[in-house]
Amino acid sequence: MFMLARLKLYAYAAVAVLGAMLMVYLKGAASGAQKVRAKATKRRIDDMLTAKDVENEVKRLDDDALLNRANKWVRKRDG
């Protein structure tokens, strides 16, 4: 009888330790996911700012400068 009570105590302690370890793991995973989302958001904002800068730069060009610049990126026509 005494042995069964001791085994129950060890079983409860093991379940408590495993539960605590699971909670720590889940909290760490949630924290890591939040960091990844924040990094992706920052990258997206930086990309939008870069795109806006390029758009503003292109709007400032006159037609000839825009044509000369576009010739580097656009394929030549065949024929």
C-alpha cells in the first residue's frame, strides 16, 4: 500500500514536470513566431518604402531620360 502511494506521487510529479516543460516549449514557440512576423512586417515596410522611392524617382524623369533608362531593361523589338 505504501509503495502504491509513493508511485502515485512520482507519477503526479512526472506529469507536472512534463506539463511545465510543454508550457515552456509552447511559450517559446509563440515568441519565436512573433519575432518572425515582426521581421517580415519590417521587411515589407522597407520594400514598400523602396518601391515608393523608385516610383518618385521615375516620376521626376523627363520623357527622354525615362526612355534612355528604360532601354536598359526593355527588350529590343525583333524586325
